[in-house]
Amino acid sequence: MRLNVLKICTSKVKRLLLHVLFWVTVLLVLTVIYGAGMPGYWLSLGIVAMFLPVHIFYFYAIGYVIIPRFFNQKKYIEFLVSIFCCVLLSTLTFRIIEILIADPIIYKAVKKTDPTFVWHKLDGTFREQLAKPVYLISAFEQTNIFVWIALSIKFFKMWFERRQAAIEAELNFLKGQLHPHFLFNTLNNLYALTLTQSPQSPSVVMGLAEILRYMLYEANTEVVDLERDIRIVENYIELEKIRYGERLDINFSINGLTSGQRIAPLLILPLVENAFKHGASEQVGQAWINIDLRIKNNQLKFKIANSRPETAVDKDDKKHHVSIGLANVRKRMDILYPSSHELRILEEDDVFVVIMEIELEKRQEI
């Protein structure tokens, strides 16, 4: 509980500091820009600081009141009316501060250095100055430049956060599909053994428990040790060997596996499961599965080939062979390893091959 409160406080402080840093940057940039045309930068700093509350009010009114209350609630007419009122109010406030405070101060400072200076911007009464379109347009421009830069950053941040949330939700959904899918198939295997009262049933239960522990508790992280992930695959293969016995010839070769290599969890296991489900389980006679895993320069290449039934395979069967597990792996790789992976599926009448290649160091941060 305390840790969560500390994280929330740290996040809020960090956010506050970022906002303060942004407005200090705006203050300094505007001081440099307008200081070139004034008697000194200290005067420019004071004038810009005078207008800064207008910019701040304008930004937070739109970003933290109008957008959440109207735009996010799809009240677009109210949103547009509110934006118009906010723009009008900020522009008029900026111009009023110019007329009553800023312009007289600037004029007085310039007059000290140049007694002959005449500034026609100050001609006329308050109403006449306020009604001059050219200065209202200038006030509008000066009020909006940095505020809309800040709002653009906020809109991009909102879009990015929603995109990340959608990606994370999709990944969790895909993982949620994988768990019951795997469990259903493995429980079927266990059921077949219990029907024959096989003495190997307790070993299957223990192996299944370790795999489920990994899937439920260890695989919830973004990355896992590749060695551990491969160990779970080996456990799964051992369970399937118990089921198929001598009817299955399986070879698993591993090259280049070292400690410290990391991978997104549960990408390899569904490929192995698919080979058993649509290969050995559908084949009446002798079946085989060949698995080859190689890692070189953090480039992982995983190839798995399995025999297929000798019966003719039509187009519908081929579509069926590309199972939920394979589809999920492809989607997750598209999200986690964009532009740094490849998944190829090769189908023949008597063999089915899946080749997965991943650049392990180029995982997308979610």
C-alpha cells in the first residue's frame, strides 16, 4: 500500500516538474524573441512574465477542462463553442493587458533612450485601441503559438497512451486465449492416461502443474529468460512423449543458448503444441517432429517440422492447421517485435513446417 502511494506521489511530482519546466522554457524563449526589439532583456522578461498567466490559463482550460468534459464525452458542439469562448477571452485579456500595462511600460522605457520616439500603437482611447483589428490579430497570434504547441504535445501523449493501453489489452487477450487452449489440450492428454490407469499419470500432473505455474505467474512479465522458456517447452515435450510413447519420434536440438538471453514469454510453446495437435494426434501410425533452435548474435531462429497424415489435405484442412495458437503468436510478434521478426509457414501433403526468426534485442517496449 505504501509503495503504491509512493509511486503515485513520485509520478505526480515528476509530472508537475515537467509542466514547470515547459513554462519556464516558454518564458525564456519568448524573452529572447521579444528582447531583441526592446531596450533590454530584463524588461522583456518582465513583460513576458506578465502575459504568462494568460497562456497558462488558456492551456489548462482547454487541456484539462474543455477536452475531458466535452471532447472526450463526444459533445462536439459544446466543445467548439467552449474553444471559441476560450480563444476570445484569452485574446481580449492579452490585448487589455497590453493597452493598460505592457505598452505604457515599453513606451516609457524606449522614450528614455530615444526622446523623439513616437508609438502610434498608443494613439486613441482605450476603446479605440481595443477595436484596432491589426493589434487584436497580433494578440491572437501571440496568445495561441505556444499554447497550441503545448496542446499538440498533450494530444500526442493522449493518443500514445490510448494506443499503448489498446496494445496491452490485446496482448492480455491473446495470452488469455492461449492459457485455456493449452490447458484444454493437456487435460485431454491426462484424461486419456487415466482411462488406462497409467502409472505415468502422477508425472503428467506434476509436469502440468509446473507449466501452469510458469504460465500464470512467471509469464506475466514483459520478458523472461530464454533458458526458462525453453525449459517449459522441454517439459511439455516430455508430457507428450508419455502420451505417444514409441509411436512418436521427436528430436530437439539447441545451439547458442546462453544465460542472459531474454524473450517475450509463450511464443515458442504454441508452435510446439501446434505440431503435436495437428501432426502426431491426427496421425494413426508412426509420427515424427523435428525441432531446431539456434541463437547467434541475438538472432533467434526456431524451426519445427512435423509429419502429417497421409490422407489428402484440402484447402479447408490447411486453414484449420493454422490454429489459434499460431494466429496468436503471429499477432503478438507483430506487436512485440515489429519489423524485427519473421514467421513462415510451409505446407506440403506430408509435412508441415513453421520457421520463426526474432531479433531478441529489438523488442518493442509496451
